[in-house]
Amino acid sequence: MPDPIIITRKLRREFIRDQFHVIALEDVDLEVQPAEFVALMGPSGSGKSTLLHLIAAMDRPTSGEIKALGTDLRALSDRQIARWRNQHIGFVFQSFNLIPVLTALENVELPLRLTKLSRKDRLEHARTALELVGLGDRVHHLPRQLSGGQEQRVAIARAIVTDPDIILADEPTGNLDAGSALEVLTLLSRLNKEFSKTVVLVTHDPHAAQFASHTRHLEKGQLLPNSVAV
Amino acid sequence: MALPLGYNLRNLAVRKTTTIMTALGIALTVAVLLAVLALVEGLRTALRVSGHPLQILVTRKASSSELVSVMARANFEQIKVKPGIARSASGEPMASLEMVTLLNLEGVDSPGGMNVTLRGISPAGREMRDRLQLERGRWYAPGRREIVVGKSVALRYPAAKIGGKLQFGKGDWEVVGIMSAGASAVNSEIWGDLFQVASDHNRAEFLSSVLLRAADPVAFSALINDLDADQRLNVSAIPETRYYEKQMIAAAPVQFMGTFVALIMAVGSCFAAMNTMYAAVARRAREIGTLRVLGFSRAGILFSFVVESVLLSMIGGLIGCLLVLPLNNITTGVGSFVTFSEFSFNFRVTPQLMLSGVLFGALMGALGGFFPARSAARKEILNALREI
């Protein structure tokens, strides 16, 4: 069995919110294998998004270990984390988070501006990513000129354009109608199956979780054992 | 690599009302500064072209200007035979005895009257002024109460029109011509026949100064040394160019006040840019968070917002340049503390000046944009993503 691509040990994240001490994650031990499609499920406030943010190094744990692709994320500086995230992580937001003043092509090209690729190559890669998500004919559209489903597909194209090892999706279908949600989930599944991308999907929709190869549940900040579902 | 410039430009276009208002504020500041600098540049140019590099102005020792100098005709006879003086086409030494005094004229901008330089000058003196030309009318006739006025004088003093009469000395003097000599001080003077002017002021034997032209640069230095060292003459000799350079002091109060006002306005403009950029940072918090997630560093975010502020201010700078362009070549005048008379010249809005205006705008943008940009860069990713 290959080494896990994501490992957490005794991962803990605490916040002080409005003078209240909140434990968002408590002693989370998680392993995700390469090319696995994992769904993290749980009710609101269960800590699933917090866990995803820690895996993406968008936040730092209070205690515990977290390694992704063999890198101890706690040991990296801000600048190193930014670079690491750009190279290894593709992140898909619930509300798409496209830059409104940039076209679909420019939005997708954005992460590539941090690489050494020439402008021609960057645009070629971005165009390929857009074609892969079925938006080859919408490259010059601004986000406001696209439907919600199309916006999310542009966001997925942006997430995969750097050919990351891990795709993290935070409720990517939360703002979509059923048809668009199906398209997005099919796309994530295809990226996992055809391109061997490791996908971690946060969702509270059981239908969405069916696209994953494994489902893990969180409850009040704790990761439930593999077989237990709430 | 940084965020694309198009990202910043399009964001400026999206909030166009704020962009225009901020840019206009910066434009006014830049326009005030450029107006002052155009005035100083015009004066500097006029003074720079007013002297000939080989000419020497000789005045009585310790005189600060031609106006307060007294030069005896007998001294002139000794000076003009000094070695090293250039010769005219007719073989005469290029030396001009001149008399300078002031006339008080009512001007367009000075109804209470303003001093204008009156110069009594010989034909040799006219020959020594480069680019001197009669624009209209004719030259004064020797021995008659006739004068020729500089083109700026004609423009700024209604009485100094061809056919007009000015009363001074012992009678009325008729304006018979208008002269010019490039952008030089000649345009601000009134000239008449040396003997007639001196006679009318009872100064036939005691005039003001001597202008000499040296044969070559070596003779130029030697002549100055010779004249300064000659204790019989008791005169001071300085390069004509330096004499006019010293008059730049006339621009100092205007330059100081203008720059002071512009700097005060610049502080206000910096705050305007800062306010605009703080609003932009607040509005685009989620974008900032997203960019950080995509891998852009804090430094990259800071740079991008500073660039946006600089672009905004450069737009203001460009508008400021356009606002000040109509001033170009407008004639104005300043009172000189050296000659106690008005020195007329044209505003000069040069490309270099406009470039400095745009750069001044950019500097305001950089200063005003830095703190909002730093606040953008310091945002924690998750906090930024949660902001609406």
C-alpha cells in the first residue's frame, strides 16, 4: 500500500470566538491515500471545513500533526506555504470565488502566473483546462456572463490548471441547482478516475457523497470511526 | 510574477465614480504644482537665453545691478580699448555703454503701475543682442524722443502701443516699434537712443554699465580678470549669463509658496488615495483571500494594491498635465528684486515637466496606497474569505 498523501495525527484546532472557547477539531486522525476520492460529511459546525482548510494550509492547527505529500505543513513559512499550495493544491469554493473583472481564461490562467511558464504556454494550459470542463467556447466570458454551474466549472478549471496532486472542494455544489451539481460532481469524479487526482470533498449532501470512494463523518469536531455514519 | 495589470485597471474602471473623483483631486494637486513649475521654468528659460556666453557686463564695483550702477563715460573710453574685445564687421570694438532706469507703467495686471526697465542703448549695443529683431514699426531715430518696446511690454501695458506716447524725462516719447529677441529679457525692456535717454535724465556723463564681447573664451576670462584688477576703473566685471542667473532669485518666493501649497494639497490627495484604496481593500476582501489560496504571497498582494493606487494617481497626474497645458506660452511677469522692474516671460509646460507631474502623482499614489495595501496583505486567508 502506498504512503498516504494526507496524514493527520491528533489534529486539534481551537478558536476564541466572542470570548467563547470553541474546539473546532479534536484529535483528528485521518489518512487519505493517493488517487482516493474522500467525502467529509457532517452537520454544520462539525469541523469538516476547518479540516479542509488545515489540509490546504489556509489555517494552522493548534496542536497535532498534519502532513500532505510528505511535507509537514506546520514547518513551512507563509511564503513557502503559498508556493506549496500553488504547486500541490487545487481548491474549489462553494461560492466559486472567481475574480469578477477577469475573463474565464484569465481566471484560470491566474495560478499559472506564479509558475515559470511563458504567457503563450499559460494561455494554452488555461484553454486546455477550460476545454476539459466543457467551457472551451466561454473563454472570453466574464463570470457575470456565466451561469452558476459554468462559474463552478471555471473554478474547477482554475483548480486543476497547475496539475495539482490534491483537489479540495468545499461544498462545491452548495450554490448550484441539481443539474449543475451533477455536472460538477461528475467532473470531480472524472478527475479522480481518469487523472488519478486525490479529491477531498466537503459536503452535507449524501447524494454528493455517493461520488466518493470513501466517506468520513465528523461530529462536534471529532472524526468518527470509518464504519460509523450519523 | 505579479497579478496582471489588467486586473488593477479593470478594478479601477469598475468603481469609476470613485476613481474619477480621486483622480480629479490628485489632478488638481498636480496642476497647482505644474503651474508653479511652468512659471519657474519659463523664467529660468528666459533668463538662460538672455546672456551671451562671451559677453561681460561691467558695472561700478559693489553694484548689485545695472540700475544702481554708475559708469562714467570716461571709464568707458578706457574700457573699450582693453585687449581681447571682439571686433564688429566694421572693425569697431564690440563694447556698448548703456543707461538703465525705470519707468512706471499701468499694466493689465497692475493698475497701480509696475516698474519697467528703460534702456538707453547705442547701435553697438543693439548689434550685440542675438536674435534681436523688429517685429513691427521701425527703430527709434537718434536724437529723437522715440522708443521701441519689447513684445511682452507691448502685450502687458496698454500705453506701450505703436503710436502711443509715454511721458518721462523731459517730454513725451513716442512708441515707434516693437522688438523681440527670442525669449530673452529684451522682451521686457523699453529701448531708446542712448544720448537722448541720458540727456533727458541729466546723465550724459554718468551712465549705468558697459557690455563687452570677448574675442574668445580665453580672452573672456582674461578680460574679466583685467577689469576686476584695474583699480583706476573701480569696476566689477561678471559674465552676462551669470548676471541673469542671479535674477532667478525673483522666482524664489513664487516657487516656495507654490510648492508649499502643492505639498499641503498633496497630503490631502494622499489621504484621498488612501481612503479610496481602503474602500477597495474592504470591498475585495474575498478576492484577496482567494488570491492567497491560489498561491499569491502577501508581498504579491501588497505590490498589486500599491500598483493599483499608483495607476489611479498616475491617471490623476495625466489629467493634471492636461489641466495645466492651456497655460503653456501665456505671458506673465514677476518683479525682480535685482532690477526692481518687471521681468516678463512665458509659462513653459515642457514634456519633462509633465513627466515630473505624472511621477509626483505616482508618488502620492504609492504613499497613499501603501497602508491599505499592507492591510490587504496582512489579512488572514480565512478571515478574508468570510468577509462579504
